[in-house]
Amino acid sequence: MIRLSPVFFFFLFSLLIASTSNGSPAGRRRSGKSSVFSLFNLKERSKFWSEAVIRGDFDDLESSSPGKMGAFNYTKAGNIANYLKLLEVESMYLPVPVNFIFVGFEGKGNQEFKLHSEELERWFTKLDHIFEHTRIPQIGEVLSPFYKISIDREQRHHLPLVSHINYNFSVHAIQMGEKVTSIFEHAIDVFARKDDVSNARDDEGAGLWQVDVDMMDVLVTSLVEYLQLENAYNVFVLNPKRDAKRAKYGYRRGLSETEINFLKEDKSLQTKIQQSGSVPGSVLALDKLKRPLYEKHPMAKFSWTITEDTDTIEWYNSCLDALNKIEMLYQGKETADIIQSKVLQMLNGNNEDIKILLEKDLKSGDFTDLHAECLTDTWIGRDRWAFIDLSAGPFSWGPAVGGEGVRTELSLPNVEKTIGAVAEISEDEAEDRLQDAIQEKFAVFGDKDHQAIDILLAEIDIYELFAFKHCKGRRVKLALCEELDERMRDLKNELQETEGEELDENHKRKAVDALKRMENWNLFTDTYEDFQNYTVARDTFLSHLGATLWGSMRHIISPSLADGAFHYYEKISFQLFFITQEKFRNINQLPVDLKAIRDGLSALVLPSQKAMFTPHMLPLSEDPALAMAFSVARRAAAVPLLLVNGTYRKTVRSYLDSSILQHQLQRLSDHGSLRGTHASSRSSLEVPIFWFIHGEPLLLDKHYQAKALSDMVVVVQSEPSSWESHLQCNGRSLLWDLRRPIKAAFAAVSEHLAGLLPLHLVYSRAHETAIEDWIWSVGCSPLSVTSQGWHISQLQTDTIARSYILTTLEESIQLVNSAIHRLVMERTSEQSFKLFKTHERELVNKYNYVVSLWRRISTVAGELRYVDAMRLLYTLEDASKGFVDYTNTTIASLHPIQCTKQRKVKVEFDMTTIPAFLFVILVLWIVLRPRRPKPKIN
């Protein structure tokens, strides 16, 4: 029997380890990367999403044939996602076309201010033209002060607060000509009325003036339609020349406070208005003319167009004729006639909210619920436009005490205080400022002796600073600047003469440096140069203007939405539960305007959707469970108030706690007593609206008239018609009519349906919470505070449609990314290659189909054809789920092969294998070789 020495096993084990240590390493696992598609990844190195990219066709991913891509490449890829080159999507971009239209900046407006394309491009290209869509979490108000926004940062969100979807703004700046400016100036003059009609003084320039914003709405809309700019968002920046007759003016819808008082006291005027019937007031009638400014919006980061007067001559003539007729109609009329004409215009106009209110007040003779709206210098129109008037105001509004982001008199750029303050300095003021500068500069010299070169240099410093402040960029040249020009030439000659004198090196160096500074100076030249207008004042104005216009994009064009998933439904079923203390025999006897409610809710529904209404009456006296829910949720709180005039007041408010009320109503709904007819239908969304009608003053969560909750909307209505709110406008508290909470109700329903929030709220990445900016809380929509109107503008309708699109795209991206992540985790092997090839093409086709739908929805939405985009949402949902399901099916089919045990022993050979075997054979031969028998010696 042969025995193996332990040394043999040690050597054999060592050689085997040495042999395997130089073999092939285990396959490295590759992690998923972000997408490199130009559609989803516009990084700094990528080009702006140009029109060519938008209109071009998508390059589908195509799998290679088995002949080109074999099992080796499949195995080498490491995972299926790498093999298919599928990467998770980081971001997707929706193009948004915007026109900034400048009126009065051609040199004929206020302060004869003229904008240049170089200036606009210099500042507007600094703006962020790409930023993420954001969502605002539920705002809490329990123990924190009302004016402080508080959100629960620990909330779990169905969709990310900072979305995968980015807005890609293409800014087109349009400068209107002199004729358009003159029409706007003429319209402001014709539509302006005194704010205080009780003031009988003949001083026309004194006090405030109000411009009829309904008439301005017609004028601006006609210009947009004439130039065919409806397929873009238009922000007008007005700089009309100030009229000496109007010291200060603003824009208002309806009547002023003194006009309401005049109408209330003049019974004969009320009778006269009622007897007028349906006689139309002075409505601005304009011809429907069209002359497109461009065939298609230039989808570029920034572009600039200057219109000629010939482009707008037809619109100019039509407007001028109509304005002249209205001016003649108003000429010589008394205050009563003007108020009558305005009231008839509102009764026969398109503003249903104010029409209903006026008709009711005229019949009853009680005008206590008719309040004057705020005077503003910004406005959001019915269509896709808004305007800023830099010559109007300034005004202020927002929270009365303790608020942030309030609108102040310094919120908008001011042409007079920036450009005008620099350009209009007089000769006497210039001389005084020059003398002050000289005294301040030479005061440091004292009584000590100084060299002539030091005095010359000090004089040069004074003149240089003065010239940059008061001589460059002026329209009318100062005589003092001409004198300083001559003096500067003399100083230059004196410095040149010092070069020949015997001075020390320090003085010579100072003289040479001063001459170099003066060589390129052009401070006092008569020739006009474009670049000389880049003064500190102009830069300050343009930076402020750019920030204001950037705010318009964030607040009115692409605002932040409420946190949540808002899906598109073909049918919206509004379940109206009117909860009263006593029983009414008929629903028409309720103290609510059912027609106004239906009209307002219908405006929240897109053209491709159908609205259904089901009203219910629920008297508390006949429903003990509902009465108990109401009683449990009713609470009282001591609310401290600091009014606009500085008066401190403590009030005890009765209110309903929304959280308790929601919990109680959910219990009733679970039992079926509050369940609507469409609650179980998948084709429609049911919106339960609980409308509590109470006699005593009652609010919701201490400060609200209505609130959107996760699965319902709650509205409270009570008796006071003039409730002093926490908001102020131009130094006066805003009054709420608690008997008509229609505006607050529509705002809450719009938040419940599509996530629309008040216009002053926006999410801040820097603060990681919501911030306030009240500049754009204007217009007659439910989302503004400066008007009592509740009409939904086209801007807000687009936001509703975009909300549905964003939710579907976001969820689609999440589904696709989850599927790609599974493919990243799935390892490739030679055994699964053949089976995977049977699924590969179908998997890639389903992915390509999803990408093509993303592409189509993005393109259609960029053209503002949201109705067409709505038709693709259901298809995208099905396609995304189909890709995920097929991904799961593919992976599931590969798992039996992956789990099969492989009993094959794999031996790899390299350069060390043969010497190792030779060494083993040598060792074995030494150990096992026959030994010579030793002679036995006794």
C-alpha cells in the first residue's frame, strides 16, 4: 500500500490556488444610469430643444439580429437593461411658448424710454428658461399663525414634489410700434373715471382714477387675435406716457366705493336702470381683423421681433374709430349718466357673477353685499394673456399683518424712479452735485502741500465719476458736460506736458497710468452709441423687470400644483349636499344660486369632459347622524386680529374643524347614506361637495369659507355679508360676503379636481416649501384675492388640462423606470439567451410605443392643443402597464433557467497551468518513485 505524504497535499492545494487565481474574474454588476435621450436629458452640453427636434421623428430602438449579437455579447452586457440599452428616465421636457410684448418702449412712451434688443437679450438669457414642475404639500394651520405657511415635511407623497417633468420656455420678445402705444394711451384716457365721485372739485389731476378693465380686456384680446398670438402665452408690459390730468390711476372691474354709495342713495337712478331693460351699454365694438405676426412661434431660448406700424395699421384704424365714438358718447355726461352706462354695461356683459349680484341688489334695493374691487396695475385676462402697466399705481395688497411676499409699492419696476431719476437731472442740480463731489474729494488733502500730479489725478477722478452718472445715456445733453469735456482735454494736455519734466519715477508712473485711462474715454461725445445706454439705472430696471416676468411664468403660466395625483375622467359627477338647520320644501327655496353654482362648476370641466349635477337636501333636524357629525366638528377659537389701521382686536370665531368633519362624513359615507349614484363607476369621478348653510357667522378651520380635502369639498355659508378678512388692499381691509361663498367654493373644487392653488403660492426649491408672492393675485378668477369674480380664465383651464397630463406622464415614467430597474437587476447568462431572444423584439416594441406616446403628448401640449393631448392619456396608461406586464412576464420566463443547477466543472488554462502541472508531476515522481532496497545488516 502506497502512503501519500502530507507534504504532497500541501503542495497540490497551493498549486491549485495559484492556478485559479489568474482565471477570469466574476462578472461585474452594472448599475442603471439616467437616460441619454435628447427628449429627456437636456443637460448643459445639449442643445436647446429647437423646432427641428420637436418636429423630427423618433429613432426607435431596434434589437440586433442574432447573427450580429450573439450569446457572448448578451452575457457580457451583465444585465438585460444594458443589453437593450434601456436607461431610466430622469426628466422629460414640455415646451411652453411665451410672448413678452412691450408697448411704449420704442421711445414714445413714459420717459421716452427705449429698449434695445441687445439689452433684452443680455438680461433675458440670464433667466432660467428650464425649470421643474413642482407640487406643494398640504398646508397645515392648526397652532401656527395664519400668515405663516406650515407644511408637514414628513408626509409621504404619491408623486415627487419636484417632478420629472420640466417646463422648457421659449421666450419671444415683441416690441410694438408707436401706433400701438398711442392706442393704449388713448384707451386709458377714454376708459378712465374718477375713483371718488363725491369730490365735486374741478381739479382733474387730483386723486385716484380708475380704468375700466373690462374695456381694456376687449382691446388687448383684439390685438392678440389680430396678430394671431392665441397659440402662445402673452404677457404685455405697458409703459404708456403719463397724462398730467391723472396723477395716479389703476384698473378695476365694476364700480368704486363712492359710485356704489351714489347708486345706493339715488333711488331714481335705480329705477331708471331697471326701466332700461336690455339696452346695451357702451361696449367697445371692434372689427374682427387678422394679420398674423408669424407663421409659427420661434421655439428658441430667446428671440426678438420689432413690429412696424404697417403691421398694425388696420387694427390701429379700427380701434381709433371705436375709441373716438365712445369718447363722444361720454363727453359732457354727468356722474349719474356715467354710472348708469357702466351698470348697464355690466348687466349686459359676459361677467355672470357681477350680473347676478347687480340684478338681485337692484330688485331688493339693498347694496350691502356689493363691494368695490381693488385698484391694481396688473391683470390676468380671460384668454391666454396678462398685462403689467408700469405707469399705473403703484398699489399694494396681501395679508394685512405678518404676511410674506406681499405686494408693495416697490414690487414692480418703476421707469420714473430708475430711468427718469437719472435722465431728468437739471443744470442747477448737476452743478450742485459736481461742487459737492469736488469739496468731498479735496477735503482729504487738508492744508498739506501736494504735488501737482496728485491734484490733477483727483480732478480726473471727480470728472470721470460725474460723467458716468450724469452725462452718459442722456436724451438732452447738459451744458456742464460740454464744459467738462473741454476741461478733460486740457487735463490730458497737462499730463502729456509732465512727461518732459524732470519728475521722480512715482510721479511719471501716475501720469502714464492716467493717460492710459483717458485714451479710450468717450464720456462727453455728441455721437449716439448704443452701448452707452447700459447705465446702472437701466441695468437695475432691466434686472427688476426680468425678475417680474420670470415670476409671471412661475405663477400664472406654469404654477405649482397641490400635492397629489389628478387623473383625467371623461365624466365629472358633482354631488351637491346642501346641509341646512331647518327643512325646505323645495331645493329652489334654498338661499343659494343653483344656476351660478352649476355655471361655475361647468367652467372647471374641460371641453372633452361631461359635467353632471345631483343636488341633495339634508336637513340636520331629520338626520341625527349628520347633526352629530356637525356638532362634533363645531368648535370655537379666540383669534387675535391686528387691523390695517393698527387697531388690536380679539374675536371669538365659531368654525368647523375640517379634519374632524371629514372623519365623521367618511363614516356616514361608508354606511351608504351619503354615497352618490356614480360612486362605483370607473368612467367618472364623483366630487362630493358638502355645503353647510348656517345662520350665525361660521367659518372653516378659523379662516376659510371652503376647503378641498382628500375625498370631498366642504363649504360653509352664513349670514354676514361684510366680513372683515385678514387681507388688505391699498390700506383697506378686504370684505368677504359670507352669504355667497361661491368664489371660495370654486377655488376649493378646482384644487380637488386638478390641484389648482391660489395664485400667490409657489414651491421654492431653496426653501423646500411653499412661498408667497402676491403680485399676480389679480384677475376675476377664484384664485385671486383682489377681485370678487369667479370666472376661470383660459390660463387656468390650460393649467387644469396640464395637471391631468402631468399626472399621467409622471406615473408612466415611474412605471417604466420600475420596469427598467427590474431589467437592471436581471442578470444575463448564456443559458437564458435563446429564450430571451423570443421576447426581445416585443419588449423593445412596447417600450418604443411608450416613448412615442411621450413624444406625441409633449409635442401636442407644446402647441397648446390640450384637448388632443387628453385623447392620448388613456392610451399611454395602457401602454405603460403593458410594458411593465411584459417585462414581468419576460423575467418570469427566464427564472426557471436561471435557477437550474449547473454541474459542469469549468477549467480554464493559461500560461501558468502547464508549469504547474509539470511541477506536480515532478513532485509526484519524487514522492512515488521506487526506492532502492537497503541491505539488511544484522
